Amino acid sequence: MALLSNSAGSLLDFEGLKVDFRVVALLAFIVACTMDFVQLVFVFVGIITYATVQTLTVPANFKADKGSSKGHKKCIDGDAFTPSRSRRAPSPQVSAEPPAKAEAASRQLSSQPVAAPTFSAEGWDAEVDELLEKISPTQKSERIVQELARFVKQTLAPLIPEVEVLGFASGDFSTGTAFRVAVPEVDIVLRVDPHILSARLRGRDPQSASQARVVDMGKLQKSAIRICTDRLVATGHCKFRRSAFRGPEPKVTLLVPTSLGVHDEAIPIDLSINSTSPFRNAALLTEVGRLEPRARSLALLVRRWAKDRGLCHAAKGHLSPYAWTLLAVYFLQVSEEHKLLPPLKGSEMLEDSTPTLAAAAATRANESHTVGELFRAFAAFYTDDFNFRNEAVSVRRGTRDPPDVTLPLHIVLHEDGVTTSVAPSVEDPFDRRRNLSGDTTAPALLRMKEELGRAHQLCAQGASLSELLEPWVPAEHAPELDE
């Protein structure tokens, strides 16, 4: 809107429409005459009051330098506002660059992009062996995890004295891997009776609290995790990264910096309460490693591949690392040429039993297969042989059969609202009624099949392990590889 005057100074230009100023003044006079005197007084008083308030509240930056845009830029950038608790970094300096360049320069990457791993060894099998040596949990990593568990225990003991804290390391947790924060290798599980937990959070004595009280475990877990997270973050030795409360086992991801003194690099951890998946995953890896060391190595390699290619972030609708472990174990049970493992029942995996004769015989019959060859066969099996619709991954049965009647199917609805697909049925050997693909989304299912095909093709072409494990980069968030 522009206010322009002609040579006579009597015309008002309103978006190209010229109106005689005298006509406007006459209309305003007529309207004023129709109003009551008291109303006119209130109108003028309101105008004067509003103008006075606006004059007094003009930011100091504008008063300091009205002739330049420096003060205006500072106000827009938010220097005049007090940062919240979660934003402790100083406000960015105003750039003198052009707007487009200044905006690009103001974007700061959350982390350094992760490149594909490189190997000093030559040859596929040698590269696989070198990688497995790096990613397998060691006594040092186990000791660090136990120190983390003790730290969490000491921090939360004043709040919940009865809490038991357990730590699990499913792989190497050093830096340099893609999606390391999104999918941590360390799980910290708080174990406490739900009734005691409920009483403690309500500030009541557990001995006097009614044990018959019905506890909503889902709500209780989420509330307790929030409170425990606040306690841990308040120590200054934990940084909150993200929460995942939609699944059956709510959890938060924290980053433990080097200030704690347990490791020379920051360690991402998953914190949960009374979760069962970390226990079951640890029991499964221990059992298959005892029966056949190559089976455990294959599971670690498959998990690392799925992690680098962005296929095991359960919060995004992918299969969890635990589910990928079951896929690797199932392949080694049903493949005719690479059969190394017998059926595995959850209850038996929790017992310290000796390897079965069937497993020992199968191992002796396939001693020539290396872990690298097993991975090639794994990719080929799930690309060309496995029936995603009519076959269930059941390490409990160890046979190629349809899903058990007690296992619910997960039907995935595509974006068109019409097309449907059946997610791979992955039975939890500790709970035959739990389908670990129950949260799989249509895009995640499509990417899973594409990545299996890519792995199969690269293996058939004789590609290097570095090319196979090249970190997957989302098209719209290319630099965010470790998120």
C-alpha cells in the first residue's frame, strides 16, 4: 500500500485506485458526527495510550542505531531472548554475507558424516575377519558397561533404592559407525517391581502401599523413564538425545560424554525399565556363540550391515537389531548347504546346557564355510528363496513353515490406501505370540527388500566389504548419518 500525492496534494493512491482526499476527510467527519462525544473521547485516549506504550517498548537495538540494519538483525536472531535450559550455546553472530550464503553458513551439522570403513586386509574373507575383530564385544567394553550401570545405580538409588541396574553390550560402541546414536550398542535396563516403582514415584512407602493395586505398566514405565532421565541429565554426565515411547518397550537414548571418565569417547546408551529384549538378545547371542562361533559372528555382521544401511532403527518402522539376529540364526537352521544350528527354544537358552548332538554334527559337516561365505548365502536366501508372505522366521521350530496360529500377522498398508503387503513374520522364541515385525511400515519393508537385493548383487559381483557397508544417506538429510 503506498500513499502518494499528486501535484495538487489532494489525491490518495490506494493500490492504483486514486481517491480524492477531500472526499475521504468528508466521510470521516460524517462518521465522527454520528458518534457520541464520550465514545470519541475514549477513541482518542486509546490511540494516545497505544502510541505511548509502543514508544516505550521499542527494543534498545532499534534506538541504538536506527540508520543501520544491525540492530534489527540482532533482534531477529534472538539475542534479546533468554535461552532455555536445553539451549546453552551462545546466539550466532550476525553475518555480513548475502542472505542465501548467511543462511547456509548458519546451518551446523549435528555430527561429522561417517565414511565407509576401510580395511588393511585384502580379500573378502580377510576383510570380514578384520571387521569382526573390531566390532565384537571385549572384556574392556564389558567392564565399561558395568561402570555405566554402577553410575546409573548410584544416581537413582536415592529415588528408588530397590532398583537393580543391568548393562548389556551387543557390539563395539566406539565412534565411527553410522547411526550410532539412533541404534546404540549399549542397553541399560532398570529392574524393579512395578508396585514398588509406583509407590516410590508417588512418594509412598512400598511396605504400606497396597500390592493389590492395579498398575498400568505402560504409563508407569513412561513416567518412570522421564523422571529417571531428568535425574541422570541433572548430573551433567548424560545428555538426552531422543525418546521412543510408541513401542511395547518405551525407552530413551542418552549420550554419556567423556566427562564421566569411563571411556575416552562419548557412548550412546538406551535406557529402559523392565524391558525384556536386551535380556533375550544377550541370551540368544550367548547360546548361538556356544553352539557355533561362526553363527554369532554372522549375527554381528548382519547387525552391523543393517545398522550402516539404516535398516534396524525400530523407531522408524524397521526391524530391530534383535529381529535381525533372529533372521541370521534362522538362515543357519534351514539352509541345506549352510545348516549350522538346531532349533532353539527360549527356555533352553536361559539354561546352561551342553550343545546338542545335532548341532555338533551339523557343525562338523559345514566346517569349510567362512563367515564371509555365510553372509553371501544369507543375502541370497532372503532375496531369492525366503517367502515373506507364507513363511515365518521361527528359531524355536527351526523349520520352513507358515506362521504359527498363535502368531499375529502384520499387514502393511501402503501410501495409496489400497495396496497391502505382509511383513515378514519374526517370532520371538521367548514369546511365541509376539511378532517382532509388528511395527514395520511400508517404506521400511520396501527398503529392506531393496537392501537385501543390493547386498546380494554386490556379493555376486565380488565387491569389497567397504562398499557393502557404505553408510546409507537419506536423500533429504544427507549429512545426518549418525542420527
